[in-house]
Amino acid sequence: WAFVQPIVTICVYWFVFGLALRNGSDKGVPFVLWLIAGLVPWFFIQEGLTGGTNALLEYNYLVKKVVFNIDILPLVKTIAALFIHVFFVCLLLIVAAIYGYYPTIYTIQIVYYSFCLFIFVLALSYTTCAVVVFFRDLSQIISIGLQIGMWATPILWNLDSLSGNWITILKLNPLVYIVNGYRSAIYEKEWFFQDFFSTMYFWIVTVVLFGLGAVIFKRLKVHFADVL
């Protein structure tokens, strides 16, 4: 089901936005390719953040063992999501090849953007998995946040169609950097370091989130066994 549900989602969005509503992509790229390039990183965010958030709850019997290092649990769930992500990256490359966009030297940037995504999701997971132990409703809040985040990220719509001020505001979302990066790796001949300010902004936000997550996890860690 980890593979079937995302594939069905892609097909539904392709039909609704690409065929029924005739929503265009950008730069003349086939809509299905443009769509999949945006959805592939988002599927990883959904799977990784959901799994990472519930890691301590799912493996609560390990949390109660004094000798077990519970710090690795969010990491394990994020790595598990990464294996599924690799499958969808391969699917993306196949679809790109079908439409004549064969791998180039720029395609290797998918490895870099996947690493960015992995670190970003892991940073969030350390905070959410620690807080959800004490505040169980956080899982529902994250589900709602993911729904909002999908529409706040240019996955199903084109960022260039907005005015300048809105573009600036929405680019504060670090996931814009990731989604645009996957698309540039597939069909745009641009390197990630050419957009220096976006790259620096993403990593500053990610490092801050990772540091915050590490502090919160360490502070609450001693109470996990008592609550679970």
C-alpha cells in the first residue's frame, strides 16, 4: 500500500488537473512529468514525517528498555521512507525518458535534493516525535498541516503565475526549494548552487530546525518511559 496509494494519487491529479481542467505546467514540459517531479518529494515528506512522528509511539516497548538507544527510532523511520522514495525517483526518471528527457549530468542533483529532503524531514521528526508523546493530538494537527502544506507548495500549481510579492512570501516555505530542485534536476539545466540565496536559506532553516529538534528531544527524553 505504500506504493499503490501514491501511484493512484498521481493518476487522479493527472486526470483532474492535466486532462479535465487542462492546467498547464511550466516551460512547455509535459504536465504529467511536471506533476510527478513535484509529487515525488512530497510523498517522501508525508511518509517520513508521519512515520517519524509516530516512531516512539509505535516502538514504545523499546523506549522502556534502558539499554536501547531510542535516538535512532526517528532515523529508522525516515530511512524506511527513503527506500520508498528511491522507487518513485526511478519512476520519475522512466517517465522523463518516455517524454524525451533523458538523464544528464544535471540529473545527479536528485541525490543532493534527496539528501536535503532527508535531513529536513529528520529535523522535523525529532521535534514532533518527542512532543507527540505528551500531546497525542499532534498527529492530527500534522495531518492537517500536510494538507495545507501541499497547497502552499507549488506542486499542483505554477509559482510563476503569481505576482512578485506572493512569490517572495511563498518562497519562505523551504519545500519550494526542494520541489523546484527536483524539477530543475529533471528538465532544467541548472545547478543548485546557481541559486545561492535559496540554497543558503534552506540550509539555515534546516540547521535551526535540527538544533531545535535535538534540544527538545534531549530535554523530553528522560520522561518518555514514564508517559508511555
